[in-house]
Amino acid sequence: MSLKVLGLGDNVVDKYMHSRIMYPGGNALNFAANAKILGYAASYMGVFGTDEAANHVQNTIKEVNIEMSHSKVISGENGAARVKLENGDRIFLGSNKGGVLRENPMKLSGEDLEYIRGFDLVHTSLNSYLEPELEKIKSTGVTLSFDFSVRGTDEYFQQVCPHVDYGFVSCGDITVAEMDEKAKKLLDMGCGVVVTTRGPEGSFYYDDKKKLSYKPPYIDALDTMGAGDSFLTGFLLYIVQWEKNGVNGKCDDAKKYDAVLAAMKKGSESAARTVMLHGGFGYGKNFSD
């Protein structure tokens, strides 16, 4: 069976200050866009503002043909971040912390939850202001993935982890020992699986039995924006498809971990395509302010 997936939460424009070009992005939207690019049925559900940035994001979503019927528009400033590039590495200079989404976080209705129930996989992040809604989302029975990025306190992890099937963490700025400790903490607090990334050093998978690693071939990146989002999309689509096909639970651990390594490879291939584009998935437009 083919997966039906939903990016739930944040959308932004990433404003490249050196080129005066803005690109649509945000963790949840990048997930939906990458899934669509990879040929899957993908939807996005979030909150848009009413400014030039919001118009560009919505026009791009329509162009890519991502379904967004349950999204909302609220008067005000769309999520936006300011960015510069140094030797292909994107560096954030600041943001408006989600714009109207921060001021008007989503509160999921019964109708929204029935809509979510129609998906196989839902992805969201700590930038989506959905923490109070995670228990509701998980109650629908969908597979739920969550990007913790680089942040989070023990109190935050205790709130989020019990509802998360796949947790993703960026760990390029800490040691491997610290990464292992953090992954174990998230597992102990309830995450089903934890996947960490360390840029060119590769990705690492943790469950209650095993740690695996995958290091991809080195790529001289044009722009690292969205690489992590693209990785997790490729990884999730492969491994959740494998699970939905009924293989998981009917094979030995060796076959399961072969599938995990294949998923890590797929994620890395997806990220490799993304780092040769500007922005999270392209579609730049000049901005004036």
C-alpha cells in the first residue's frame, strides 16, 4: 500500500538576506513537500498569515499540488526567518518565532482529528506549538513523528516523548557521548525510536535494543537548508512503508535492522538532493522588505 502523509504545524519563509530571495520552508511544510517530491500523497495543515510571505508559501503549496484544505488563515505576519549562507552552510540570523502561529496555536477539533485519522503518518516539530495537542493526535492511531531539533528540557521531553513513535534530534553541536546520553533519555521518557543526525558525520538510530549508524558519501553542499527535514522524510517514508506492508513483527531482528539501514540510506539520498537546491525545497521569490 502507498502511504498518505501529513505535515502538521509550522510553515515559514526563509529570507536569504544576501540575495534578497525568500524560500518556503518550515519543518512540517518541508516534510510534506519532500514527500510529494518523492511521489507520495502528501498534505499540509497549518496556519498562514496574510502578508507577502504567506501568499508565496500558499502559492508554492498549490504549485507543488499539496492538499491543504484544513489549514487556516489569520490576519498578521506569516512565520519568517532571516538567513545567510557561509560556504554552503545556512546560518539563521533571527526569526519572528512563527508569526501568527505562535500567537494563535492550533487547537484541534473533532473534525480535525477525524481528518488526521485518514493518514498513515503525521509529522510535526517543536516549532509547531502543538505540544498540548499531541495526546489527541496519537489517539487517532496514526504513526507520529516529531523533530526536537537541538532544543528541549527534561520537563519538555517528559511532556512530548510519550506520544512520539519516531523522534529526531540534531546533534552536530554535541559530542557522540552526549548524543548517546540524550537518545537514551528520550527513549526512557517514551519515544519509540530516536534518530539523531550529525551533518556530514551521518545519522544514528536508537531503539530499546540497538544503535545503528550510517555515514553517507561526502557532498559539497550548495545550501544545507532543509537537509535534516529532507533526511527524516526519506527515512520515515521507507521505514513506515515497510511497517505498513506488514513485515514488521513478522521477521527477525536482522531483517528489521536491514530495513532501518536501508531507510537511513534513503534519508541520506533525499538530503543529498536537497542540499543542491537553495531553500528547503526551492521555489524562491524576491522580497522587498
